[in-house]
Amino acid sequence: MENQDDKGRRTKETSSSGYKYNPKPLFEARMNQLLKEEQDKKAYWKIVHREPVNSIRCNTLKMSPVELKKRLEQRGWKINQPYPSYPEIMIIESSLGPGEIGKAEEHLLGYYYVQEISSMMPILALVPNKEDNFLDLCASPGSKTTQAAAKMENSGNILANDNNMGRMVVLASNLEKCGVSNTIVTKRDGVQICKQLKRAGFSFDKVLCDVPCSGEGTLRSSPGTFVYWNIKTVENLSRQQKVLAAAALEVLKVGGEMIYSTCTHSPEENEEVIQFLVNRFDIKIEEINLPIKTRDGLTEWNNKKFTKELKKARRIYPQDNDTEGFFLCKIKKLSEKGFETEKQLRKQEDKDWEDDL
């Protein structure tokens, strides 16, 4: 049985007593531990079974938000711009047919990019400008790369990297469609390309380290995550994320800023990674101001203590803004002091794996 909410969006209920996808007991327990308040838990478990809103980002390289809104309203779409300071962020409140948002002429011509609102927050926090050298370390499919290019008005330089050829094809296609001309695309392992750039003397003013993760925040758009989630994957990803984030810091200029972000809620992939960096490198966690409701980062989890500065990290929960879930932390590099080599980090990663066997 398919139900609808009060805005006409489909929910994933199959009967009055359950949902098509149910969380694994450990995942449910962990989320309840994170949320604590009963009302908050109820709101969370309700919203993750509901389809996300139809959100888009106006591509200001090709069209102004005023003109795009006018064109879309001529289609009969009801457009809401919920954040006055960011008119490029739009929500389509009309009920759309299957695939309609992707088949519209304005999308095919690159006038807008279909992007979830919480996914737009890292670039809003990082604020790349026209003079920056910018690295997007895990760039595909290009949502944040194209957003950065628009913020930079196609000036400065962007290096957009990914390590999968199939995903790179999508990245290159999206860059072309959006009219991005300040970007070089590379196919490399994230750690290896940072090592090569470091040797060649390249460094960046801004870095986005939006790493592969367990996807706990994407349940609304990718309900299969309910099925595939497991704690071993979370732990393995945490190790990989630490190595990637450390490598990214290697090519960040002193005084430069990096956003570390994930679309997951697990502390092992979020606060624990930042604590790993804080323990080893001369960095500072910076404040972040965003147009949506966010919550403080954790300072402890399962008997692990984190720096109080992690309160400045931002957690985004779906029930707070009718979005997907996200995590982001803004880091400023203070000096080169304390940086370990990529080889040393690889050795530590290998040791951690052996300890778990």
C-alpha cells in the first residue's frame, strides 16, 4: 500500500503496521542514542520513510534565479525560495510526474542542477571565491563542483578528482552541461593525487573533502541503505576517511580552509575522523553559519572523548529541515607542523586492519 503525506509525496508504508524497509536493530539503537529525546526520535523515524522534497539549485553561470523562477512558474510549477540570502536554492512544491524534474528543458540546458539541500551546505560553508585554487578531492557526480564554479564565477582554478571512470564520465558531463570552464578533471586515488601534488609543489586555498561514507543520511532517497548498512562497513570507512582527510590537509595551504563532510550520521565517520586530525596536525576547527537548522557536533560517543571544539562541527538531521542528513566540519590549517607522510598513515591503516582480524 502506498500512502501520501500532506504535500502529496509518497511514503514507503506497505501496511498500517510497518514499512517496506526497516532499520537493522543496531542501526536503530545507534540513532536512538544520538537523538535521545523521544519526540525527536519519533520525528526522525517518521521522516526517513517519506520521499524528500524536490530541491534544485539555479546554475548562476547560465541564468539568474529571478529568470529561472519565472520560466519554471510558466510551466505551472510552484517555486519556493526558502532562504533569502541564497535565492539560487529552490524547492518545487508542485506535484511532479515521474522524471519530470530531470526531463525539463531548463535542466537539460543546465539552467538548474537537481541537488538535495543539505548537499549544498559544504560549499556555502567553504565560500570559494574568484581568486582561489580549489580542490574537490572526491568530486563525482559534480554537484558541489558545479556549485563551487558558480560561486567562483568560472574564475580561479578547480581541480575535480575522482577514482572511478564511470563516475568521472558523469562528472565531466555535468561540468559541460553547466558551462563550467575553470575546472580540470583528474582520475586518481585521492591519497595518491595529494601525494603527487605535494611533490610537484601544488597547494590549494580551499579543499573540499566530501568522502565516501555509509550513507546513513540518504535513507529518504536511497532506502536500500536500510538493507545494506552494517557496522563493519562503518568502521572500515572510518579508516579510509582518516587517510583521505589527512592527505587532503597535506595540500592545503597554511591559512587555507577545508571542509570535511559526509552524508552519514555515524560518529566514527564524522567526529572521530576530525579528532584523528586534531591529534596529529596543527589545525583549528572553525565556526560555520548556515541558513538551515543544524546541531552541534558530538564531544563524546561510546566512551570516546572528543575535543570540545567539535561543538563547532555541524550535524544536519532530516527532521529539522525536511532534508536528508549530513555532517560537515570546517578546518583551518595553522602550520605544517606535525604532518605525517602518506606512507606512515598507510602503515597505520594496515596495522589497524591486522588488529581487527
